[in-house]
Amino acid sequence: MEQNLIEALRASNEDVFASIYKKYWYEMFLVAYRKLQHKEIAEDLVQNIFARLWKERHNLQIVSLDYYLFSAVRYEVIDHIRTQGTRTKYLDYYQAFSTFEDCNTENTIAFNDLNKAVDESLAILPEKSQEIFRLSRLEHWPIHRIAAHFQLSEKAVEYHLTKATKSLRLQLKDAMISLFIWSATFLS
């Protein structure tokens, strides 16, 4: 029975997709909500899983629909918690230094210059390398998820990340030196 549902889903049967959605959505939402304790985020995560299920329906290798969907919830929750942890660390760091009100303009200018330099350095790269770098480093996607998204091997994704990182390192060398000098002057 379940294999028939999976085959119908691969064949783009919208009624089957709707029945899968109705059958699993609430249970998946409850799992996400219990872990995150945030209704809107749990709803978004589950909605994203179903959107991806429909988008990638032709390429999916699903043996057990139940296992696939609840594993997806688990990985999405883990990814969300990890990215929130990074954001929290950044906010803590920012708040620790936000007391330097007199340097606010200089900080903004330095930050904007650095962002501009990063964007310009990324623009030199091929489009796929740019996208892979942004997903990995800015949106904190794991390598396996990026590989699945672009239908590449994990080694190919690592190659793009290495290439982008080396290029950025070379391009941003001058910007980092000036930022280091500025910070050394500010902190002394």
C-alpha cells in the first residue's frame, strides 16, 4: 500500500500528495513543536518539508514514507537549532560590543565595507560556487543537504566550498589587514 502511494507521488498525483499531507502534517508538526516550543517555526519547518517533497518527488528514493518524513523533521529541527545557536552567539557578541556608542558610525562603515568586499569577491566566482558558498556559510546548510539540492556529490560540494574559500581569502586579504589595523587602533 505504502509503495503504491510513493509511486503515485513520483507520478505527480496531487490527490495522493494531498492525502499524504493530511495524514502526516499534524503528527510532524507535533514532533517539531515539542522540540522547538515555537508554533510558527514548527509549522514552517513542516511546510518546507512538504514543499521539498513535492519539488523533488521524481528523484526521491523513499523506502518508508513514515521514516522519510519523520527523519526530515528531525534533520530540519537540528538544522534550525544549529543556525539559531549561531545567531544567538552573534547577537551575544554584538551586544557585548554595542556599548561602544561613540564608534557606531565607524563600525557601520567598516561592516558595510567588509560586506561589499565579500560580495565583490563572491561575484568573481562561478554562479554555482557562489550559491553553494552562501548556502553553506551564510545559511548554514549541511553539505549533504546542499549536495541533494544541487544533485551533486558531497565531494563536488566540498570542492566548490574549497575553491570559494581560497578565492575569498585571496580577495579579502587587504580588507582583513585594514580591519585588523582598525580594530588594533580601536582596542588600544
